[in-house]
Amino acid sequence: MTDSQRAVYQAISNEILNKPIDRPLLVAINGKDASGKTMMADILAQYLTERTDRQVIRISIDDFMNERAIRYTPAASAGRSCYEYTFNFDGFVKYVLLPLHQSDSWIYKDKIFDHAADTATDSPDKVANADAIVIIDGVFLYKRDLADYWDVKILLRTNDEVVIERGAKRDELRIGSYEEARRKYIDRYIASQAIYYDEEKPEHNADIIVNNNDVNSPFLVR
């Protein structure tokens, strides 16, 4: 871990550990596609595990997708289709946010969809401790019907060109080629983020903003 990373994770973990709450603490790591959300969430979870005896739980919105036929529902644009239809937010609220935020049993599911198989999955119920820290990464997490569930909201700030390049390199084999992957990031993923940022203003909702253009040298913006 670099000095810059350590400073960011220490500041975030201090915010989390000093948050008074009498139920599982819900932490959202939000940002554009390929902004480094999963990497940061995984490192933060490990960092917290080494600093506290509290249960640390990891969940990703990617395990709450809709099937491909729904994800690619025709809309006014590829970006709008991606924004409106990629995720099963109703299922995410039902199986994660409501039980961890409002119940007293804290029984939840961490997955209801298998992306590789493109099918729903019946994952077993899990139980969170009353003082658990739940770290959830994903796009579109500060949509207005989700925003009030979060106790700590972390947003990764990244330039479009940075995430396009990262995403295209990461997904070129899966999509078919670097050029096809780059085109898809521009036409679908970046376009959907433009809609999200325009309609929901996630930077206004975030408690913590991290510049993550360089994953090895992140720094706090707010």
C-alpha cells in the first residue's frame, strides 16, 4: 500500500469507526464504471478488518443485476437503457438495504444474480451482527430512492478518459477487442453516468470524495 492509499484508507476508516449507530453501518462506494470502486472496497474491507473486531461484510451491486434481455431493453439511447435497466434495485432494497437498515434480525442476501450464467441465483440467507460494517460498491448508488439508506457515502472522482481507457483494457477480451470495448464504454457506460450525474448530482450527496485518477495515489477532495 502506498502512502497516499494509506492516508485515504485511514481517513475513511476513522469516519466509519467513529460513526455512532445501533445497527449495521451501511457504507456506499460509488463512482463511474472502472473508477476503482471494487478495488477500493476490497482494500478498505481488509484495512478495517485489521483495525477492528467488528464484522466486515462486502457486497457488490453487480450481484443484483437484471438478466441481459432486460439490461438491453431499448430506450432513447444506449446510455438511458444502461441507466434504467441494468440493475434490479427493487431486489437490492428488498434483500440488502431494508433488512440491514430497518429490521432487528439483519438477515440479508449478498447475491441474487449470477452474471456469468446470466441467471438469478438463490443464495443462502446471511446474518449481520448488530455492529457490522457493510461495504457496498457500485454505480448509481446515490439514486434518490437509495440515498437515505447510506450511513457513509464515498464517491470516487475520475476523469472520463481515464475510466474509458481502464474499462476498455479490462474488458477487451470479454467484449471482443479494445476498439469495441472503448466504443461501448463511451456509448453505454459513460453515457449512463452522464445521465446519473445530471439527474442525481452524486457529488452533492457524498460525505467523502476521493480523486482516484491514479489508483496508487488517491487523495481526498472532501
